[in-house]
Amino acid sequence: MDDFEKELRAGFLEEAAQLLSDAEQSFLSLEANPGDATILDKIFRLAHNFKGSAKAVGFEQLGAFAHVFESFLLKVKNGDVERSTAVISLLLRTNDFLTASVTALQGDMAAVLQDSELRTELEAGIRGEFGATAEPVKGLGEAVASFNSENTDVPATSGADEEAPTAEDAVALMALETDRRIQKELDAIEASASEAVPVTAAPAAFGGPAKAVAEESIRVSTHRLERLINIVGEMVILQTVLREQVYSTDPTLLRRTAHQLGKVTKEVQDISMSLRMVPVKQTFQKMQRIVRDTANVLGKKVHLHLQGEETELDKTVLESISDPLVHLIRNAVDHGIENSERRASHGKPVEGNVHLSAFHESGKLVIEIRDDGGGIDGAMLLRKAKEKGVLPASASLSEKESVNLIFHPGFSTKQEVSEVSGRGVGMDVVRTNIEMLQGEIQIQTEVGKGSTFRVILPLTLAIIDGMVVRCGEERFVIPLAQVHESMRPAVGDVHFNVGLGEVLLLRGECLPLVRLGTVLGRKPQREVTDSIAIVIRSTGKPYALLVDDIVGQYQIVIKKLGAELARLKIFSGSAVLGDGRPAFILDPPELAKISVPTAPPVRNKIIAERMAS
Amino acid sequence: MNKGAAGAVSGASERYLRFSLGEEEFAIPLLRVREVIAVPDVTPIPQSPNYFLGVINLRGQVITVVDLRTKLGIKPLNSSEMAVVICDLGSISLGVVVDSINSVVTPRAEDISERPELKNQKASEYITSVYRHEKGMVLLLDITRLFSFEDQNTAGRANQTGKAA
């Protein structure tokens, strides 16, 4: 196991501990309201996440056990198993076992879990034979005891009788144990196990039943931190210099210091912003493993191609996007890529391809998952939805709406439940998680050709390079990434055509010309030859935006628009310029949408209307 | 925090910031006021209703400034005492231009009466109640209602469709 893998596993264990403590709370509330379906849905999601992540990082045994657990949960969810106290107890014990396992694995990653006892019980439950329950304490105790012998981290009590390790670990588990019945039985054992104190410390460290608020932390390279400290030191010195110079009569000295201070401040800003940003690399590489393992299980050959791994994203956003990405990637491999025979019969190479890429687009981060599989058949989805009773039989949906059915909770397109996916929990979780981040998910699909999932995330903290342009007295920012080129049109470059509106002839290409002033509702301004045309190609259709002048290029800190301005779609945000005044950041794709070239008489009419109102 | 009409009538000890719009006096709950600043340079907002004066940079935060006088149809005085009241409306902060800031008042319950029902007055739906004092009367404004932005959103949509047509 290399360091990287170890890191992944350690990360998973930390996450798992949190998932399990969430799950425990849910089990308890389920006991209180057995009828509440939303609680079960939540538990189910947690278990599903747990299973997926465990497998992804290579904890096969834990994953396999979680799979059994999940299957049992499904029975409970569907009402095949009665939600009695005994069932809840079993669920809680399973949860405790998983928690203990995670703790043990944190000590020693090679620990082998003795899960047979609980597994048998769960499997019996799945078959519908619940009731022949093993004595809870025995099951738990034994599992933990055998656990203990494999685990180098927990000191075995030397010369203790057979019961001693059981007691010891049972006490350890007490921190999490909520089943009163078990607790009562353990009370007696606890009294005789005073040496158990050091062991109790381990589970207590990750919270216990009272869910501790996880302290958020971030890993920053010491190199970055040192640079920050150095720069701050420089700033302090400059401040001292400045204080001295306040009394000097030489303005050039002062100017020079101010200039230097400006440079240093910019550096401080850059570094401090970069502290929160982490490259998507680690998350992306995790996906390699997922694709490989998923493909192996399914007997498929799939290649994952990564792109834009260096793209940086706010750490908290990245963490929350990790699980949805796992789902999307698994889905691409499982549902997207067809099996080898099918691919061969469709004349495709046997090896499937999944492309995972990250890039910035108009101040947003886009993560794209593209597969060359079979695509999504909207009509088939619609049919299934009707069969399952998700939709009334009379419902008619557009192709796009049908495809979006995959986001419906409890909807799975797979004919049978596989180990990999097909329980229908994935996509609605994916969408919920993404929407929680103010993001958006889009699907493009073509039957037989493949599907593309685009996850679009806002970069709230981002700093971008912006081109500041002027239109009349006002200044606007265009994200530099959107600017393809800028030029001053010569006489004869701009033509008017009744069908197209104004067009700019650029090296033989015909680009629609959009006057920014007109979009903003101003009267036609100066001559075209006096203005600057900015060519935008990032949108589907390239166009030229006509502005009065270019002011310059600056680093822009994006500020979100308040709710009162949210309807102004042509602006993606605002920024404070060098003179301290705010300016709006234009969103070129939106601009292209609202300014469909129309003939001038119509435009003039609108302007006239605006003037009148 | 949001006290409706009933709350304002009974809750006697609430404090209000009294200001003038044109010749008239208004007041808003002091708890809604974050700060009062001089009128700064504003950057106009294209494609927005006429009472949207523009955006300002308030110590790194970009805040929209609206002109209540335009919104309520009051003739501005444009006095030298003009100020911007930065209001805290929960999720958003908003600057409101006023002709002058007068004082902070704590009206007694018996001095507050319910607003007269006048259906056709543009501003009446934003007025929660009326505070009478020796020199005249002050209209207590429901600032959250005033800027709920529902009306403005529909106005925006109407504008858009007008454009498309």
C-alpha cells in the first residue's frame, strides 16, 4: 500500500466515523417515529455512501459487510421487515460494529473484521427470518473480541480469562451504545473492568453519541505558509517605514513605499486566497480506483481519462462534491458503458471510455463526466416510471424531462440490483448535494453515443482575471477567459443586414455584433470605428461585443449579487475596481441569449419605450 | 425581528429611526438599521427599475442603494443633509436614500394608531402604523415588505418579455 492509498483510507475512516454517528442519530429517531419514511431514506443514503466509499478505498471486507447491511435496510425500507424495537436494536448493533471496525481500522489498516455473527443475523433478516436473534451482548462481544486479537492497537489484557477482552471492548463501545438492554447487562461487567479506561478513550475521540461538531481543518503546504509569513513580515517592515515617512517632506519616497506596500498586499491576498483552494487532483485520482474496481466487478473494460486535475476549488466545495462524483462515475461505468458484446455488436471498440474533466467557465467551475456508452433512453425511462407508478400512465413528458427522471428518488433503470448500483438512491442524492452547493447538474445524452453530465459549481471565493471595459460613463468587467480577441473595426467591417442585424466581418467570418450600449438600453453611441469589438467564442455561437473602450486588465474579486439583483441575468456578479467603485461583471453567454440580433427599427422602438417609461 | 402592524401597535418600547423623505416624515425600526453613511458615488444598475439608484462599495461589500422617494412617488428635497441608511433585511443589505436623518424615537403605545385604510395610495400598503407627536405625524414603514422584491421581479419579467416582443 503506498502513501497515497494510505492517505485515502485515512480520509475515508474520518468521514466514515462522521457518517456512522449521523446514522446512529437517525436510527434513534426512527425508533421514535417508525412511520417516518424520510428518516429511512436518509439512513439508506448514509449506508449507500458508506458502502461506496469503503469499496473505493479498498476496504473490501467492510464494503461487503455494508452491502449486506444495506440490503437489510432496503427490506426495512420497503416494509418487508417490521420496524420493531428488535430490528432497530439489530440496526444499532450493526452500526456499533461498523463504528468499532472503523476505530480499529484507524489503528491498523490491515485489521481483519470478524463480521460473521452479525452478517448471519442480517442475512437471516433479509430472507425474512428475523426473530431468531442471537443474544445481543454475545454477538457484539464476540465480534469485538475476535476483532481485538487481530488488532495490534488495542492492548490485549495479558493472562485475562476468556471474558476479559469482551468486557473491555464492550465498555469501549458503551460510549456509543444506546440500547438500554445491553447497557444494563454491561453495567455488571463494567465494574470488574477498571483497566478498560485507556481503551474507552479511543471511541470517545471521535465524538460518541452526542454528535460533536467537527472542527474543520485544511492541509496547507508549509511552503505556502512560510511564504505567507515572510510576506507578512515584509508588510510589517513597510508599515514601519511608512510611519517614518509620514513626517518626511519627500513625496517620492512615500510614493515608492506605497507602491511597494501595494505589491506586498497583493501577494498576501493571493496567498491567503490560495490557502482555501485545493486542486481537484486527489478527488479525481480517487475515481481511477472506483472505475477500475467497478469495471472489474462488472467484467467491463473501461478507461478513465482525467483532465484539468490542477484546477483549484474551494476545499469545502470539493469535499461536498466528492460523493456525488463517485455516484456519477459509478453510474457512467455501470449504466453508461455497455458490456463488451454489446459494444462489439454496435461497432464500438470493446474498451469504454469515461472522461472526467474540470475547468472554469464564466466564473464557474464545471466538472464534466462524459462516457461513450449507450446513452440514456428517455422513452424507456418514461415507460419505467409509469410501470413503477412514479408517474400516472397518462403523463406525457418531453425527451429532456424524461431523461431528467433519473433524478427521481427511488427510481432505478437497472433491471436488477447489482452490487455496484441500481437501487435508485444515487441520482437524487447527487442532485440534492449539488443543489446544496448552489450548483447545477445538466445532462446531454444521445442514445448509442453516450452521455455527458455537467456539474456546474459557483466559485464564490474566486478571483479571476478580468478585462475592464467602458460603455458610456460606466465600466464593466468581462472575465478574461471569455475574451478571445479584441479589435477596432475598420470602415466597412460592420455590415447591416435585415435578416441578421449587424454583423462584423472578421477575416472572412461573419460574427453577429452586439452593442453593449443597446443591450443596456442606451441610445446608439459613437461610431463603430471609434469602438472596440470584443470577440467572444466561449459561448455556443461566437459573437462580437461592441464596447466604447478597454480600460485595462485587473485581478477581480468576484462579489455575489444580492437577492435584489438576482434577476439581472446578464451580470454574473460585481467587483470593486481600483478606484473603490463597484462595477458589474458581464456574463457573455447570457448576453448572447438576450440580444438575439434584431433589426434596428425594433430595437429603436424598445429604446423609445424605455425612454418614455 | 419583523414586527407586523399588530406588533408595532402594541410593542410600545421599540425604537425607531426617524427620517424625512421630501416634506414627509417616516420611521423604520432601529433594529433594521446597520449604519448611516453620506451619499457615496454610485454605479448605476442597467435594466433595473428606476428607483434602483445603483451599487456602492461599502468597505469591500457591494450594496444596492434604492431611492425610496422615487419608489413612493415623493418629490425629493435634495438637501445637503441627504444620507444613505444601510438596512439589514436578513439575507440582504440595502442602502436607502433619505433627505435627512432626524432622530431616534421611542413612541409610547398610546401615540401609535393604525394606518388609515386608503386603498388607492401607492405607499399605504407599506405603512404599518402612524405615530403622532406634538409637531405632526410620522409614518412607520414596513421595510421588509417594501423590499420584498416580488413586485420588482414581476416588473423585471414584464420588461424582458417586452424586449422579446
